[in-house]
Amino acid sequence: MTKARSPEDEATLGRRGSWLLGGPMLVFVVAMFGYPAYLVLRTSVASGDGLDSGGFSLTHYVTFFSDSLYLDALLNTFVIAVVSTAITAVLGLLYAYEITRRPGLRTVLLLLLVLPLLVNGVVRIYGLQLGMISLDRVLLDLGLRDTPLGLQYSFAGIIVALVMFQFPFMALAIYAGLSRLDVSLVEAAQTLGAPRRAVLLRVVLPLAVPGLVAGSVLTFAAAAGTFIVPAMMGGGRVNTIPQMIYTSVSQTSQWATASAFAVVLVAILAVSILYSLRRGLRSTAGTR
């Protein structure tokens, strides 16, 4: 006959079970993310430029904030991230709303979102570049323009590429929130004469806020931290912080300088994301 366990014993077993389940994941997170982050932070405050050079110094941070080249790269990084996130959010909201409105085409529309993700990112960028070149030729041949649009190797080209890359994630995140939308509410609003804009703002948008915030955070972080898109679409004409980090490490072996750049980027990203999440939670609470 087994002895009955007391509530305290049950609670103790529950805590042990939680540690047994979560312990390996905690170790993995610390090993894969926590320790490398500590190394980057420690290297950023080294007096020299090597991986293990000298004592404590803020020289590399002073260099970053006193050099206009680095400040311009920081500004470019966040302008690109903000603009691409805003455009992606608008397009993603409209697309997710159409998925919700058209149950018969839902599978096809979702498939169109997922299929581009199966293609390698570099291949997609090359395809986009070829498309831009072809568009310029068509416009010039038809006499619609006297000069090329100049999207390739430009600020605008980077924005277009980032929107193309992040659009599926944004649309899927918003659709997850809109899946709770009662289509009859939209139909009732339209029957009462509400314009499409009012329906989107007053009926659809409140339900889309959680997904919109989640998608925007992911898109903003990815756009600010990406290297391959500015490198290929900017053609060396638009500097960003990830490119500066790559150059500092691969060409000049300035590990401490690159670490300082990375810490600044992550710190500003963290503040921006936390602020966005806080505003998003307030907006969500206000719509309930």
C-alpha cells in the first residue's frame, strides 16, 4: 500500500520535474547565447583590438560615437529597419485580412506566402536584381523613362529587398491574430455603410494588434541586424552597422572595435523592442 503524498511533497516533485525539463534548455541557452554574449561584451571594453588584449577601456565606444562614418552607418541601419518594417506591416495587414476574408482561397494564399521561404536568400536577391535590371530596360525601351530607376545598389533597393524577405513572416504573424476575426462583424459594418478604411481601423486592426506587434518586432530586429541584404543590394554605397562589424573583423582584425559596434547595436535594438512591446501591450489592453 503506497503512502499518500502531502501537498508539500507534490509541490516539491513539481519543481523538480520543471527543473528536469527546463534544465537542459537553460544550459543550451547559456552555452549558445549567454557565454558568447559575455565574450563580446568583455572584448568590447578591452584596451587593445585583439581578442584578449589589455585591461578595461571605453576607447572603442568613444571611437564609435565620435566618428561620423559610424554614426551615419547607425542612422542608415535604423532608417532602413523602420521604413522596411512600416511598409511590411501595412502590406502584411492587408494580405492577412484578405486571407481571412476569402476562406476558399486561404490555402492558396498561405501557400504563396510559404513558397518563397523555400528558396535560398542569395538566389532571391539575385532574382530581384535581375528583375530590377529588366524593369529598367522595359521602361527605357517603351520611352516611359529617360534614365533607369536606380533601385539596384541603392537605399531604396535595400528597402525593397527587406520587404520581400520579411513580408511572409509579418503576414503570418498578423494572420494568427486575425484568425479570431468574426467575418459577420465585417459584413455587418459594411452593410451599415461603413467605408473599407473604417472597417480596417475599427474592426480589423484591434484584433491584429498582437500579431502586428510581434511581426514588427521580428521584422525590425531582422532588418537592423541583416548583413547580406545591404551588402548585395547596397553595392558598397550604403553602410550599415552589420557591414561595419564584418569589415572590422574580416579585413582589419579589429575584434574589440567590432564587439563595441555589436554591443551598441544590440543595446539600441533591445530598448527599441522593449518600448514597442510595451506600447503594443497597452494598445491591446485598450482594445479589450
